[in-house]
Amino acid sequence: MLEVIGAGVGRTGTLSLKTALERLGFGPCHHMLGLFEDPEQIPLWEAAARGEPVDWHRVYAEYRSTVDWPGARFWREISGAFPEAKVVLTVRDPESWYASAAGSIHATAVAPPPPDAGEGFLRLRDMSLEVVWDGVFDGRFTEKEHALKVFAEHEAAVREAIPADRLLVFRVSDGWEPLCDFLDVPVPDEPFPRSNQRGRFADEVRERSTAAEAAEASE
């Protein structure tokens, strides 16, 4: 049963938030990169992108929280399916966000796949194009002003739709205190996690893809 819904888009600190939520006991946490290990979910997200009905309780049956794409696209539907879950909107300076997204998640999604790319990598790449880059940004992410407009409209829509007592607008630089206060849990005696620096993203994708393909081959 979902208890925390991350409505922030990718590259607003979502992987750091995932690590933090799991540290606080709200794991497993759903995240785009985790679909390398859970590829059976990919058709469900493709169906959602086509506007078909989705059983969100089935999607999140094994998870206590969700962050990042693809869930962030469907924050309205997910928050409606889990009305008791709290919502965390990760935010970031728009210019900084665009530079980071353009140089990492978008670049990886639109680049030609490596020659040795496995089926899992290709399916996840195609799903991210359908759900995020063509679905959210209308295939126009490289038009910076359009992408920034979509980014701003997404944030404004979440702020408007989610009641204030259910919503935390959060920058990962804020650290543990506001997140723990919102979730009513103790503050850990350790630094807040800072994961997935831009230069590491492509390496992270390759490592997860390779591990997933190896696991599948050994079955």
C-alpha cells in the first residue's frame, strides 16, 4: 500500500528522495531505474500512456512509496487511488533542472542504443519515450521554453490540486527535518542522501541494465 507519492519530475532530486524514503522505512520505493529489475511492469505503464484503465493497486502492490517517472506523470490518478498517501513535490531551479535533464535522462533516452543493448534496456527506453518525452513534453523537450513551460505547469498543478495538509514542497537541500516532520518519523543521525549526480546517470543505467540482463540469462 502506497504511503508516499513523489509528484516531482525526474532530475529534481528523485533518486535522493527514494534513498531517503527507504531509509525512513517507506520502502521499497518505485523509481524508473527500478524497472530494469521489474520489467513486467512496463506494459502497464505503456497502457497508462495510451489512456487505458490501470489498476494502480496492482502496479504498486509491492511498494510503499513512489518517486520519479513514470509515476510522476500520473500523479493525479495515483493520488486519487491512494487518498491516504502523502504527496511530496520535489522542486528545483528551472534552469538548473533543464540543464541536468537534458544532459542525463533525455540524452540517454534519445541516443542510439548501444550495439549490445538487451531487450530489457530497449523496452524501458521505448516506454520512457512514450510516457515522458513524447507524452509529457510532446516530443519537444529540446525546445527549452516549451520544456520549462511544461515543468512550471506541472508544479503549479500539483500545488493547486493537493490539499496543503497532504502536500510537502521539498528541495533535497532542505535535508531531513521537513521531510521527517511531514511524515512524522524521527530524523536520522546521518547526512541526507545525495544520489545520482548528472555525470553518473549514464553509468547507473548501464550498470543496472547489465545486471538485469545477467540475472535474466541465469534464470
